[in-house]
Amino acid sequence: MDYLSIIRRPIESDLSRFIELFNQCLTHTDGLLSEVLSYVRQRAGKQMRPMLMLLMAKNYGQVSEVTQYAAVGLELLHTSSLIHDDVVDESDERRGQPSVNASYNNKVAVLVGDYILSTVLLNVSYTNNQRIIEYLAELGRVLAAGELLQLSNVKNGEVREDVYYEVIKKKTAALFEACAAIGAVSANASDEEVQKAKEFGQNLGVMFQIRDDIFDYFDSKEIGKPTGNDMAEGKLTLPVIYALNNTDFESMQALARKVKAGTINAEEIAVLVEFTKKQGGIEYAERRMAEYSKLCMEYIEQNVKEKAVKEALTAYVNYVVERNY
């Protein structure tokens, strides 16, 4: 099923306006800056987060220019954080293509990330909405704190599922949560409605990250990273955490410690990936996704009235669960 078409249907013209504003922000006349911004612009994703914000605004009222500038601000914040993250993680690829730091260098990547971050401030100021400004400012803090938490977790010898959720709620889920909440705020939703929207966004974001983490156990050119890439970066994700915590294989615990120490090699990663699959780690992660999906569907059933928006948000949840890249 073409979920993306169903998602876009009620916000087609709004999405076109968003893309126009977003592309304007990533356009400049100066040589190197113009070149790098063009590089970033051409590698924009499917705009899943802006679409969520537009749909939530539509659910509680209408998409306004306030919604649009907030959506542009949030997507630019996400873009700048990815550029900076690739520098921190020393990543050579982003969505299967060379990252900004790989195509240029770390200095250029950091400076362009800073430029985009300043453009976030400019766009959010256009909303003239104090609550939205506070939401986006706090989101920036949460994302940075999430990255630091993840870095400190790499050095922590423990393998705990609650810490895994704490990290992803401060990273991926925080973005989806902010999209849903800000979309509702921009349409003048009540405090109770905004709170429900936030919870929906967080559940959606956790589910999104679990699906991303499952990808790491399978080789795919579409995903743009090799199998076990997270482990190579010192990260233990939900499938392997479950497998390790529900078996007594000391040899696997030793490999997990090597992941955290950054001393594991490709052959050992392959062993840990295979162990995870045999011990039901993938199935466990999929069950957890199903639980979050059920919560999301309950929200839609209880809080979304317009048929096209309900169909779009339902397709959104199904897309997150079923996507293969």
C-alpha cells in the first residue's frame, strides 16, 4: 500500500508551501555556503516530521503560517543536529550518501550546521508565539542532552532496557513529540489536547526508532549503513539488549563489553548479530513496536474526527511499523 500518498492527501498544498519555505532557508548566494546548502537541500528526506506537524494542526483546526514557520524551524533544527551528529560520530554516510563532513570536512560541516541552527531561530521568531518558541528551544536542549546521554551510556558497562528508552525518548521520540505538540499548539488546541498530542508523538517516535534499530541487524543498501553499524559505534540497541538480558552466555556478554569499549571487530559483530536473531531479539523488538502502535491507534480513534486526517495518521503509524528503509 502507498502509505505516503495517503499521508500527504489532506495536506498536499500545505506540504508544497512547507517545501517552498524550507528550500528558501537552504539557499544562499555565497560560493561555498551556497554549494553546501544545496548539497543538504538535495538530500532532504521524506519530510515525515513536518507532515506530522501539518496533520496535527489540521486535526485541531487549520494549518496556518504559524504552523509552517514552526515546521520549517523544527525540520531545520533536525537537519543541523544530523550534520553535527555526523561530525561527532565520524560518520561518512547519511541516508546512503556521503555526509557533509565526508564530502567537505568537519570545519565546513560544523559551520554550516551552525548557520542552519541560526536560521531555526529566525523562522521560529516569525511565529510570534511564545509557547512554540519555548518548545523548539527546549527541543534543542533535549536533543543535545540525548546525544550526551548516549555518549555516556557507551562508557557504562550495564546493559539496560530502561536506559535504552531514556536515550531514544531524548532523541528520536523528542522530535516526533514536539511535532505533534507544536502542530496542536499552532491550531490553538487546549492544554489537554496538546498533552494527548505529545503522548501520541512520543509513542510514534519510540516506535520509529525501534524500527530503525531493527534495520541494523540486516544488510540493506536502501538503509545506507552496513549490518552492525550501531555496534561498531558502541551502541547496543533493543534487540541485542533483550537477547543479552534473557540468556546466560558469558561469551556474548564479553562481546557486548567490547562493543561498549569500542574494541569489537567486524567478525565479532557478526557473531553478536546472529546471536541476537537466534535468541528472539528481533521478534521482541517487533512486539514492543506493536504495543506502541496500539497506543497510537487508540489516540487516533479517540481524538481524530475528520476522515481524511484519520486515514492519513493511520497510514502514518502503519508506515512507521512496516517501512523497510
